[in-house]
Amino acid sequence: MASVWISGAGMTPFGRRTQSLPDLMADAARAALTASGIEVPDAIVVAAMNPEEFLGEGNFASRIATHLGFAYVPAIRVETATSSGAAAIFAGFTAVASGTARAVLVVGGERMTHLPTPRVSEIIGRSIDPYERSYGATMPALAGLITRALMARSGLSARGREEPRQRRAEPVRALPRAGDARRRDGEPARRGPPPPLPLLPHL
């Protein structure tokens, strides 16, 4: 396997921006290329979550490559919901490690602030498994469960202090029943027991 390293990086500030997502990604990509000393990459990996619904644009990898002036550089899009960036780095790493490419530009970004928050939540929520959604699961709720599991594994409390092991092993009983939630169509969600926290067996 070939040696792999990150030779340059670039990032745009977070927050409400007036630029389009292709412009924001281009700013970050050009900064990374400048830092690395690479003029033209052998391949491009683009990470973007559901640009079809957030932006109304498809074939997004080619769109970004063309916007960067690299229309003839092979480009692929990687999407794994909120972990799309990590998946894109893995794809770039694999391409270099396998010898398929010597230099890969990995660029990712999201632009959601131009949409109302309920619409953003609806789009993001579709990345959750339909079965889990029927029980009232949301992306913030699942993130909370994973965080609690990580806290239990590492021995941290909500304030960042280490907790005694016997306390970590106790399930949290103050959460509402998952079955008390209602589905998006207004029908009651399937009833079920509270999620077992701290979910240690599931990690």
C-alpha cells in the first residue's frame, strides 16, 4: 500500500453566507490546493448531503469539478448523510493508497441556511431508517443516544467529569417512552419500551 498523507487543507468560515455552495467549496478547494502546491489533482471526491433537495441540483460532483475549472478530472460524489465528509476522506485515501491516483482533492460542504428550519429538519430526517422514524426517532435524538453511549463508555458525565463505573451502568429512566412520539403523518408511533441507555452492548 502506498503511503498517504494530507498535503494541504482549506476551510471557509461557518455561518450564514451569501455565496452559493459551489463558490464556498471552490474557496476551500483552492486554499487546499495552494497549501499543497498541487495545481491539478488526479481525481476529485465531493461530499455533499442531498444537494438535490437542499439546492435543487444533481450530478453534483461534475458540477463542482467544472466550477473549479477541472472539467476533465474524474470526479465522484460520496454521500453518507452527516458522515459524508469522513466517507469522502476515506474514498480519497483509498484511491491514493491503492495507487489509482497520486493526488486526490477531497472537498465537502453543506448550505442549508437559505431554507426554513422545519424544511431542513424534514430533509435531514429522511436519512434515518424508515423503521426507526416510525418510532419517532429524529437525527438529534439519535445523536443524543450515541453521545450518551460514548459518555458511558468513557466515564464522562454531562459536565465532563468522570463518573464511577457502577453509576455509568445504570440506565437512564427519565426519558419519555419512544412510543409516546407521533409520526409525521399525525398517527401515533408504534409503542415500545424506552431505549436502553447507556447502550453499551450496541457499540
